[in-house]
Amino acid sequence: MTPAPSPPVALLLPGQGSQHQRMAAGLYGHEPVFTAAMDAFFDAAGPEGVALREDWLAERPVTELDHVTRSQPLLFAVDHALGKLVLSWGVRPAALLGHSIGELAAAVLAGVFGLRDATGLVLDRVRRLAGAPPGGMLAVAASWAEVTPYLSGDVVVGAVNAPRQTVLAGPDGPLDKVGRTLREAGFVCRRVPSLSAFHSPVLEPACRGAAERFAAVDRRVPSLPVHSAYTAAPLTRSDIDDVSFWARQPVAPVLFWPALEGLLATGDHLLVEVGPGQGLSQVARRHPAVRRGTSAVVSLLPARPGPPEADRAAVDAAVARVAAAGHPIVRTPVPHDRPQRPATAV
């Protein structure tokens, strides 16, 4: 009997809300490819790269990681570096799907942007967003249709992560008010780790002028298919050429579940989450293709923050699962006794 073909790999890259202290830091100085990719990002960030590296590796960061100037660039860097690690194993993904800032990391992995250009775009974005009015995000165990009657005061649907997992975004005061009303109505809600109202019109003034920055960098046809969580479809040449498409991503809603459905409509996949936590893995496990066992999910990192050894063990387990699914792995030897790089390295 001919064995069933191995399901193609699709990489899932998480965004805002998945960040945590020392995310993936257990791999730094331990996994050579990951370390080189992180160093390339810090180098591309110029003088800001020193502070970013120090806060990323610190037990007590100077700037908290939920602040836009830390969460966004470090999520982008970690997603990209983990994606480079998987590619280094000889795995060629059939698709990439990023959530929020994860889409920009996916675009770099696919060759749409160069890393240095993309790093400059991310840092320009966070400088703009740092001056936006304070706000936040609220995850609600409900559908878009169910939460719509409760929206008010510039609070909007910022993301559709699953059929009954909707994220609201807006200014702090109105968002808190909508949250209280939803809880009184019996809905389960929780704040998403964010100090900004991502994917809401609150950020629109801060994004003005960003299109000019995107217009100034090269954008190429992707070498790997990128499924956009903003269009719920694969990136087209028109999307890539449209600088406003990229500039407005902090304002536009994230349609992760429709994008995931579109991806899995093309066939079953091995979904590999390359980013901190397992938020997208948990969402993907709700999909019918995963529940019936024809598609599967692998997380590269632990579900919760832990010691450096937990990051390494999670990667080892992911390697075993990807290999068991029929994808041969060619792995760079890991120096298990190599000491952690100091936080002051530049």
C-alpha cells in the first residue's frame, strides 16, 4: 500500500497579545539560525536595537513589553527568526499566514520585503503609534454578529479569530464600558495585552504618512504564498503594490479565521505556529479539518512563559512532530552547553 502523502506545511505567525517577557529568549545563543536572525534584526534597528535586545532579554525590562515600542518590533523579530529556523531545517512551507504584525514577518520570509527595509518600516510604524491616544483590546467569547449591538464610543471589531472569538478595540474608557455591558449580558471577556487600540480607527491619524515610507522600499512577488489576514485571501500583485494596504494594517480588522478557512479550503496542512505562546494553535485546533484529524497543529514554543529549557524542549518536540508527519529535517547541530549571550551584546 502506498503511504499517504505528507500534508504540506503552513506557518502561522502570531501578533499583538501573544508577547511576553523573554519570549523565545531560551533559543538565543543556543539555536544558531534563530540567533543570527535576531542579531540581523537588532543590527538593522540601529541604535534602537541595543535597547530592544536588552529589554527582550531582561528579567525586568526598562520599557514594558506590552508597550507598542516593544511588543510590535519584538514580535516581528521573533516571528521572523522562528520562521527562518524552520526554513533552515529544509522545510519549504506551502503557505504563510500571519496575524497582525505577523503578516509583515510573513511577507519578509516570503521575500516581499527585505529584512532591513521591513525593520525600518516597523520602527516607523511604532513611532507613529506611540503618539496615538491610549486604548486597548478586549477578547469576547462571541461572534461578530453577537457583539455588534453592544459597540459604541469608537469601539469596533478589531479581529475575528474564530467563530466565537472576537476581539474589540477602542479607547480605554469606551472599551471598559462596552466590556461591562457585555459581561452583564453574560458574555465572557478578557483584556488582550495591549496598550493601544490596534485595528481600530483610533489609530488612523497616527498612520497618516506611513504609505510614503512603504512606497520608498522595494516590494517583490513572494517566493512563498502568503495568505493575508486582512483580505482573507492570498496576497496578490495588486495588494503588494498598494502601499495603503500595508500602511493601514494597524487600523484594518484582522480576519484570521476567514483567512484560515481559505487556506484549509485548498487542502489539509500541517499548521506550524512560529511565535510566542500557542494562541493561534488553540484557535486552529477548533477548525473542522483539525478536529477530524486530517490537518494537524504544531507549536514551536510553550503555551506559557517558562525557563530557557522550556523553549528548547518545545523546539525539540516540534522537530520530532514535523519529522513524524513526513517532512525530513536537516538541523544545525545545537550546542547544548553554549552559554546565553549577554543582554549587553551589540
